[in-house]
Amino acid sequence: MAVKLRLVRIGKKKQPTYRLVAADSRSPRNGRFIEVVGTYAPRGRSLAEPDAVVEIDNAKAVKWLAQGAQPTERVEKLLEQSGALDELAGAKAAE
């Protein structure tokens, strides 16, 4: 089973919010997933907080990446922002 780290859309119409999940690569975009790794709100949480919000559990992300999960292009950029890819590189260097 090939695992991917990808985004699942949730939220209201024209106000997208995404969950970053580990899912089987064959399942549909909003279908079944294995585990929630984090969230991404590109338009912010509200009018008071208009900046994009990225909340990722780096420990879970590193665990999945170490097991061979492939991130999508956008997820890879988000993991870079959160520092999960740096943690993975540090973990591999320590081995």
C-alpha cells in the first residue's frame, strides 16, 4: 500500500480549510484516510486573523516520511514551512 501525505478539503463554500492526512494513494481526495497530521487554513481563521495558518504535528509527519510516505507538492511546501523536513534530515543524519 502506497501512502501519501495530502490535503483533504473541509470548510464552507469559498472558505476552504484543509486537513493534512496520511492516506492510501488509491483513495479519493475526500475519502478514507489513515491519520490526521495537521491543518492548513490558506485564508486565515477569520477577518481578525487573515494570514494563512499552518498547524502540523511534526512528530507524526516525520514518522510517516521516515516510513516512506510521499508528500504532494503543496504538502511538501507546508512541511518545509513547519520545519518537519529539517527534523527528518536531522533524524537521518543522526542514524
